[in-house]
Amino acid sequence: MWKNRHLLGIAHLTRDEILELLDAAVRWFDLPRDGTGSPRVLQGRTVVNLFFESSTRTRTSFEVAGKRLGADVVNVSPQTSSVTKGETLLDTVRNLEALRADAIVLRHASSGAPEFVARHTMAAIVNGGDGAHEHPTQALLDAFTLRRRKQRIEGLVVAICGDILHSRVARSNALLLGALGAEVRLCGPRTLMPRDAEALGPTVRVFGRIEDAVDGADAVMMLRVQNERLAGAMIASTREYARTFGLNARVLARAKPDAIVMHPGPINRGVEIDPRIADSDRSVILDQVEAGVAVRMAVLEKVIQAADVHRAGIRATA
Ligand code: ASP
């Protein structure tokens, strides 16, 4: 039974809680496309997307997820909010709470920002990506996609290649896949590999060559070089990077014949991934996006229900 009124990171979840979310998402994923049977379980509730970093998929996906459940979804952009007038993150959140936001999806460049805010609000806080720390709903939708394609997660070999150092996606995935018993192979240039990468889980191993990481893998997840976190300065050149760490047909041939190719997006065609691979039938990149809506429906429903229980508990003891 789900009890968390926040989703701050995979590190806070048990194996059973991860499975509970994935199972709940299946129900939303299987809803008919024509809108019939749409369960308006969040009717009258308000979800606020508060994104301090750029986003296409995550923000839109939370918006669609909330709306499919009947919630009102409001997007707040820092560029046009009073953040530009010097308002703090906490004051911004407290004001959104005063407007009766039930859930706030927060994306922020600072690791730990959602955790900090969560300590000071009654609203449910969902981490939409914090710095290089965690991106829990991305890892959940990746697991959802993997499970759909491979019917299991335990025992799978998943290679995650690219800018591991700056990747909240890699961290959340290493934690989640480890918790569900998959082998995780992290691969990238030494300059873009955290020193403590293997500490991310007992099933995590680090590789310096993409060919070795991909060898016999069930899934290959490619990551973008995060230039906004100055990663571009940590590689020799884009062309050299593409040659050494890019996924192309030659490298993919090392994986299992039925291996799938994943990417959280945005993809940089011709850098970390050959466009022909990204567009091939091995790629599940757009399936990941589709899964994201169902996963976020499950998350929003559960955290808002848990926040209601929490609020009722406080009222009862007051
Ligand atoms: N969209 C993902 C994230 O926000 C991956 C990326 O930006 O490269 O972390």
C-alpha cells in the first residue's frame, strides 16, 4: 500500500514500492485511446509544473498525465514568474500551496531542491529532475518499457552509455535496475564517469569501452553529453566522442540479437547515436515517451492520495 506523499528519488523507494508504481501504470497504459473509460480520479485537484530547467517530454507528459486523470494542470515558468524579481524557491512553493496546489512537479538545477522543498510544504512534491542527482519518473518509465518488451527486469543486462557524471537518468536507473535485479553496465569517457559509480548498486559495473559494455546486453541506453553542465569541455571533440562512444550498427551488433535501444531524450543525432539506429525498429525511444504518461498518471494519483491522508492525519491530531 502506497504511503509516500512525495516522490523524491528512487533511492527512497523499496522494491515493492517500485513494483506497485509499475503495476499501477499498466492500468493507465491500457486505457482506450478514444478517451472512453477515462477515470477522473483527480477531478478538481491542481497539479503545478514548476520547471526551472528546460524540458519537452517530462513537463508535457506530467501535463497530459494530470489532465487524463481530470486534474487542472498549471505550468509555471520561472522566466515569467516572480523568481525573476528575487523570490526564493521556498516562497514560490508556499505561494503555490496557498493557491491549493495538490502536487508540485519540480525540476531544478540544484541537486536536493525537491527534498528541501518537501520538508516545508503540505503539497505532494514530485522530483521532475534535480541537477545531476535523480530523475525518478524517467527511471520508472524506462523500467516500464523494459518490462513490456522483455517481460521481466531481473537478470537483464542493461548498458548505459554516455555522460554518466552529469546524468540523473543514469543514477536513477542504476538504483532502480539494481533494486529489481538487473545487471547495470555504465560506460563513458573517464572524464564523464563519477569516481564512485560502482557504489550506485551491487549490480553496477563500469566499462571504459562501449564495445565491452554492450557485449551481450539486452538493452542499450544512450545518454546525451550535457553541455549545459559544461560536459562539452570534458571531451576531446564531438566527432571523436561519436567515433569512440557513439552507438552505431557495428557496436550494436555486439549486443543480443533482440536487444533494444533506449534514450531518455533529447537525442543528439550523430553524436551519441547514429540516426539510423535511433529510427530503426530496435529503438524504443518513442515507446519510452508513451510509457511516461502512464507512469506519471500512477505517480500523481498515488502521491496526491497520500498527501490527503497526511493532511487528514494532521487535522485529526490538531
Ligand atoms: N531529459 C533527461 C533529463 O532531463 C536527459 C537529458 O536531458 O539528457 O535528465
